[in-house]
Amino acid sequence: MTLKRKETNTLITTILDVQPRSTTQGSGKSNDEIVEELASSILAKIPEKLDMDAAAETLFVKDDNGRVDSLTTVLGQEVDRFNSLLSLLRTSLQTLNKAIAGFVVMSEEMERVYHSFLNNQVPALWANAAYPSLKPLGGWVKDLVLRTGFVDFWIKRGQPKSFWISGFFFPQGFLTGTLQNHARKYNLPIDELSFSYNVIPVYRDQMQVAEASKMSHFGQELPMDAQLPSPEDGVLVHGMFMDASRWDNEYMVIEDAFPRQMNAMLPVVHFEPHQNYEPSSLLYQAPLYKTGARAGTLSTTGHSTNFVVTVLLPSKKPSDYWISKGSALLCQLNE
């Protein structure tokens, strides 16, 4: 099924790339009108910037040694990355609208953005400056708005009860910050720490979290937060999807996916740091990827930029079974 979907997407993309361009579509809107409306719509949806100056005071509470929470540092880095991307989007959209109106010359770069909009594709100019994603333009913009909303909530209300791992520009930095907090708390060497993973049978959808945050007041707990425990160490994480498997709440193990179910949601997972942790051989080492492509350009660390971390999940079947099926976890889907 996955192979067929990839081949279909490749075929559709090729057809779109070679189709002739017309200035009008029958008696409907011209291409210029379509692109201009789309650009204006995106401009209206995305925030101008994320403001760390409006951050909650609780984020800057220092420990006994005068150190700020490592996750606050991670938050600041995320804000810088998102603000850089938002600035690029805003500038290019404004320039595109001016070029369509004839106020500035339509550059080759703007021409590519123009044609990407007509094909519902994310312009390469944006994709090169953003996080990995395989979503079409419409889904990509919705995802960006959701991500910036997650970060804005964190800024203004303090750390969320559960972190949406899919919302990070650089999730590896978030995981390192969590380990660093644990190392500071117990005065341990960070290179001896690693995570154990405890699945909590509670499902958390970020769209619902975003809606609930709009309805709640500052200082008020979100309704769905009451379903989650408050761990002493580590963090709660949600937003992961399962590829070629599903989670069985009854036996608390991974199982074969149901027929015609492509990517089941994984419940909330407690990432708990341990010193010199030696996992059971019965746990399946499920790789977590940012996108379904599973591949990525090797970074300076030697790791794939698309790989995040290996999540250890209980299973009744041997690991070879899941490896042969290509079972993995994804931060985001392609839609």
C-alpha cells in the first residue's frame, strides 16, 4: 500500500510539472488571481513572529546553582528558528503579490513560488529553510500554524503537561535538554543517561489541544491534562504515529496494524531518563523519523537529519518480525 501511494504521488507530481501553463481557466479566475488570493490567505493565517519577551516568569525560575531550565533554552532556540522561517514566508509572499500586481519584477525565484502555489506544492524556497515535511502546501501551512501555536502556548503559559514532539523544529535538541535537566537535578554525567519509554494509554491530538487552549484562561489547566500523570522525572510526549504497526491498549504492546489502517496514533509516552540504562531484549527498538521518507542528508554528527531517536516498545513478537515489516514511528504524516 505504501509503495503504491508513493508511486501515485510521483506520477501526479510529474504530470503537474509537465502540464502547460495557461493564464486563465475557462471563465473562472486567472492564475494570477488564484495565486494572489492564496498568498493573501497564507499571510493572514501565519503569525508575524513569536515573542520571547512575553514569556511566562515560571520559565526563568533558576535552580540552586542559578541555572535556568534547559528546556527554556530549547524554547528560545525554537523561537529563533520559527521566526526566521516566518520572516522568509512573509517577505516572499509580499514580494509575490507585488510582482503579480506589476510593482516589482517577477524574478525567477518568485516564478518558482508562483508555479508551486498552482500545484499545491510547498515552494523550494520555503522547504529549504524549514523542517522536513512531505505535506502539500495546504497541509503544510496548517501544520506550521499548529506548530507556532504550540510554541506560543509554551511561551505564554509555561511548559505544557505533554510536549508535542512533532511541533519542534529540532526535536533532538528537546530530548537533549530533557537529559540535561535530569543530569543537573541528580548531578549525573549526561553521557551516561538514556531514556526508558513508558506508554500511557491516553491519546492526545494536538488539534484538540490547540482548540482547548483557545477556550481556557491563563493559569487554567487544559481539560485533557487531567487524564495525564505528573511524572517526577522526564517528560510526557505525544504526536507520534505508527507505521506498519499499531498500539494494543489491552495488552500494552505493539501489534499488527488493522486492515486499511495506514498510520495509527501512538498514545502519550513518558520519556524517563535513567543512568546506564540497559533495556530488555524483548523491547522492539522502533526508530522515530520526522517524515515518512525515513531518509535524510547526513548532518555533521553523522546521523540522518530525518532520524530523531529510537523508542523502545514492548512486544509479544520478536524484533525480527517488526524489522521485516519495516515498523517505525513518524512525527508527522504526509497529508
